[in-house]
Amino acid sequence: MRIHNLLLDYQNDSKCCGATVGSMISSAGKNRLWEDRKCKVADVVVIHYISAIQIDPELSFDRDMILKIFCDYGVSSHYLISRRGKVMRLVPEEKKAWHCGGSVMPEPDRRAGVNDFSIGIELMATEESGFTKLQYDSLCKLCHGIEKRHGKMFTYLGHEHVAGEEAVRMGLREEPKIDPGPKFDWFLFNSTLQRLRYC
């Protein structure tokens, strides 16, 4: 599977909204939208959705608008998957991306600060749009590749599972996250990934 490099750092000269990704990051006073991991080891993948629907509904899945959101808000994920299944690498896997914020693993794990030990994957989608077959195909292949690179199986959770009501109750964040939401087909994802592991 082809992965397109689009790293969120000051050296990225990809054009975006009349500027470059690198210049937008630099103008925010940053060199890159990631940092070193404290624990050095990732064992969780967190699945999110992202869109620009609140900025311009007609450009909900526009790559440049979504990249601008990352730059403007100082957030990031390791990967972004378009509606057509194109996979873009935004942050190196060995680095800590800023995709979960205040977060805690479900029972019995209970580790807090999920960014430290996770890989974040954003799917271009909204609460109502659901996800495309091409996105599921690319997501499963990407996750299989992650497992092969790291030599182990990962735990897969949604943003809602680590940054939802429990994280709010614990005082880790003010508002719960709801993505990827009820339209994400966990059975399809898990069964497809399982087939890839053993084919």
C-alpha cells in the first residue's frame, strides 16, 4: 500500500490555502506538530474522523482545509485517510502526535495521556457521512502494516473510547469526543484486519 508523506513540519513545502504547510506551522511559532514519546513504545491505535464542515460545508473533505485545521489548532495525527482511501503520513510513527488531548484508556488498562503510547488515524468523515469502502480498505491495510512494522498486535479504539464521558468525569477534558461514532463499522474493521493477519 502506498503511503504519501505529508509531514506536519516547517520543511513541508506542499501548497495549502495560498501558503505552504511549513509556513503555516512556522507562523504559529512551531517547528513541527509532534514531539518525542515519553514511553518510546506505542501499543494502541486511536481512530478518529475529521472534516472542515464547520468552516465550509461544501469543502468538508478538502485536504487543504483539513491541513489548515491541524496547523491553526496545533493538533495532529499520524495518518489521514481521504474519502477515496488515499493514506497520508503526517507524523512519524515513533513520535507523539497530538490527537487525543485529555484521555484515559478504558478498564482494566486505565493509563492516562493516550497520546504517549498511541498512533492516531484520522478518516475524512462527518458524524452523518459515515465512511467509504475505500477508507475501510486502506485503514485495515494501514493497521496491518503498523502491526508488521512493530512486530505485535495493537489495541484499536475510537476517540470516543479514550476521550469521552469518563475523561470528562476525571477532569481530563471539558467536552467529550464522539468520533468515530455509531456509523463506524467495528465488526467490518476487526474482521477485515483479522483476515489480513492470517492470509
